[in-house]
Amino acid sequence: MNDTHESVTTTTVYGTPVVPGVAYAPAAWTRRPPMPPQTAPELAEAERADAVKDFDTATQAVADGLFQRASAADGHAAEVLTVTASLATDRAWKREATGRILKGTPPVQATMAATAKFISLFEKAGGLMEERTTDLRDVRDRVIAHLQGQPEPGIPVVDHPVVLLADDLSPADTAGLRPELYVAIATQVGGPTSHTSIIARQLGIPCIVAARELAEIPDGAPVLVDAHEGTLTLGVDEGDALAAVAEDAQRVALIRQWRGPARTADGVPVQLLANVQDGAGARAAAEGQAEGVGLFRTELLFLDTPVEPSVESQADSYAPVFQAFPTSKVVVRTLDAGSDKPVPFATLSEEFNPALGVRGIRTTGHNEALLINQLDAVAEAAKTQPGTDVWVMAPMVSTLPEAEWFTGLAHDRGLKAGIMIEVPSAVILIDQFLQIVDFVSIGTNDLTQYTMAADRMSPHLAEYTDPWQPAVLELIARTAREGLHQDKPVGVCGEAAADPLLACVLTGMGITSLSMATNAIPPVGAQLSQVTLEQCRSAATAVHGARDAKDARNRARGALGLA
């Protein structure tokens, strides 16, 4: 930010911008509650059975509350809340705590000790499992609050707009934010694809992550947040700050007025699709501006059961999504189990590095019938809505034989077959992959992670897991070029699609569809409506040769006339 009043001393904290916007309001810090003492007097033997019951009651209350929040949410918020709720009733974690209680440890201290053990295991596992430590700590704090007869911890309750600051935020905290009160979010840790970032984008709240010096901002201090540039500034003249907010409000007004289908300023159509996980999410997308579904996540049905769902129950679960879009495209992603989404009947119980382990299509190595049954269910559900254009794609495909096998299975069932482009090997051989499949969809979250050798959920690697990294942009551009050459659709369904600025670059590269959370569609559509296809192509050319993610952003903004 440029100071207009030199007499005013300003302090600026820098982070990684993940949801654009400008806000000015007092800072409101949220911090996890202090932990009780790690030791306490031993329970008498006669008290231990009742103590176990108290622990069971507390964990069930936490799980019920989180599941209730999940049912009221949609998109990624619902998915991560469901996974977090499942942690509260995780058998191994509960067994560890219960064992300690039965040996005389009070429930609060047993909860703390069991959590510490599992946090250590998750951190050693690395990969996306490490992200679960934030969720597990959140569950721990909520269970302890119930055991102590106190309200569950959470974000500060306010009656006026604030900028929410935190070391980190749990999904449960972020999912319930009201944008009119929490006008911006900034965290010290996290990355562009962390749960906080994804949910903030879904809610449309300006967000900055990885702001290492965030602690310099005191509670209650007025702060100007520029989530286009990734800055939080103290000491700004109030008039200047309000003028910046008013200028950004014009962008927000344009978003609210925008109606699809999406087109560039010169009338070129851009297909904007929704990421959904169930029928309710699909209906919400259909009521909005989505032209179809670009990513139907099928994990929810599998995460909530100890045994594989039957073909019939799967078909019943998929059909409402097809019915929500009776004449449109719906792209179904087959089960992406593994890593941060362990499924007992599909994935291995212990892996040293789950993100590089048995996940996605690799689960068929020890359970081939799982995929075959799912494709049967998709085909059966498609019969209930013959007008829906059903496409199906496999995640984590990295070899040509995998693509050939999956394509054959899908074609045998009358389904269009595609693969996710998440592994660099798929980009290296993209010309051969596109000769096999009908389409591809780029999962930029994992493609970035694997290209940069950086865990996308690590709070310390945000600059590496930014999809604006030049190496990642080159891989996307290469895939898009080959798609144009072979006249095969190339979509993007990772979080990069929901970045309005990056969406212009992707369009300029030749990406044929962009899929994102339903709430992210209007900002992307509104931005595309302000630029021509030629400008988008210029932006795509401009980012080539960028030194880093910030340079790529600046080059794109300049090419689009937004600098």
C-alpha cells in the first residue's frame, strides 16, 4: 500500500492472498482456550465407569453438533465438517482415552493425552494427515469444554464488523462465519488450499493466509485488509481506508448483479460449473449460476459407513445430483479415498506418507470391485435422468495402463471417461493420455502439491503451494495446449478455478471449463465479463517466464488492465 499521508506511521503485514477483497474494521483475535493441567489426582476405581460414560457423552455431543453443522452447510465446508465430526467418534482415539480413564486418569487429562499421542502420529505421517491435527485439537477443546460444563470454544461473538485474526482456524469455526460481521480473515499459518482458504472462498470473505507477522496487529486496532495484494496495514488514514473499501465495493456490486451464463466482454462463452458432494448441493448450484457440475465428489457416502455401500444405495445417492441438472453436464469423480479421507474398506490403515500412498484409483489394487461397483451405480443412476450428460473421471491416474483400464470400464457402461490431472507424470505424457480418454480435468490443488514437493496443507509452505507458481502454470498451459490440439475438453476443478484473476489466465490458456464452489461462480463470472478473450490470452502469455507467484499475479493484472 502507498501512504498518502507521510505524517501517518503505518505498519504493514504481508501474507498470501487467497480470496480477493478489501475491508477496514477493528481486529478481533480468536485464540484457542488455555489447556487445563496435564496431571490431576487419580480417579478412585469406583468413579472410573461413570467417568467413561461422561467422556462418551461429551464426544457424542461434539460429533452431533458438528454433523448438524455439516448438514446445514454445503460444498467443502460440509465435507470437512463431516470428516471433523468423525474424529470425535474415532474408535482408536476414543479407545486410547478410555483406556487411560479406566486406569485412573480423569477424563479431561485422558482426552489431552490421547490427543497428544494421535497428533504426534499424524505429524509423523506428514502429508494431508498433518492437516488433521488442527481438526483434532479443535475436537479435543470441544470435548474438554463439555466435560467441564462449559460452552464449546469458538470465534468471538460480535455485533459489529471485524477483521478476524487467528493463528489458525478450524473448519468448524470458519464454516459458520457471517460475511457481514466477519468482513475479512487473516491467519498466521495455512495455505491457498487449506480448509480455511477454501471455506472463506466459498463464503466470499476476503482472506489472507501465511501472514507470519500477524501478531504485530493488536486486538481492537483498526486494520485495512487488501486481499488482492495480501497486505494488512495499521495506521491508515480512515478516509483513505474507507475510500479503498468503497472502490472495492464497486467490484462487489458487479458480482451481485452478474448473471450467467458466463461470457467474456467480447461475448465468448466460458463454461462455469459447480463442485458438489450431494443432491442438496447440486440443487443449490442449479438454483444459482452454475451451468452444470464439474466435480461431483462421491466421498461423503463412503466416509460415513464402516462397510462399502451397495450399488443400489450408491445409485440412490447419485441420482438426485443428476436430477438437479436434467439437461446439463455432470462430471462424477470416482472415490478419492486415501490421504486425508481414509475409508476403512478402501484404504490402508497405516502409511508413512499417505499423500504419496494408496489413494484414488490406486485403491483398486487391493479392492478392484470397489470401482466397478461404483461405475455400475453411476450408470444405474444415470438411467433415472436420461437427459443428463454424465461424465466420469478417475483421480490420481499416473500411468497409461490405468487410463486405458478405467476408460474401458466407463465406455462399457456408456459413460464418457476422463482422468484427473494431478500427477506430473500425467502432464509429461498428456499427448498419449488424451489419445485414450474423452476429457481431462486438472486438480490444481494436488498438481501444485506434487509439482512443488510441498504438502498443500502444511502451514509453513504456503508460498510453495500457491497455484500461481510459474512451474504449475506451465504444466496447466501444456495440458491446455494439447487439449486444443486434439480437440479434447480440458477443465480445471481445483481451487485455482475459483480465483477470478487466475480464471482469466486459465481461459486465455484454452481451458474449456472451470469448476468451483457454487458461491465462487459469480465473482469469477463477473471478472470474466470485464475482459476480452484477447486480454485473457495476453495474460496467459504474460505469466510465462514469471519468477515467482507474486510476479505471475502482477503480470496477469497488468495484462488485464487491473494493475
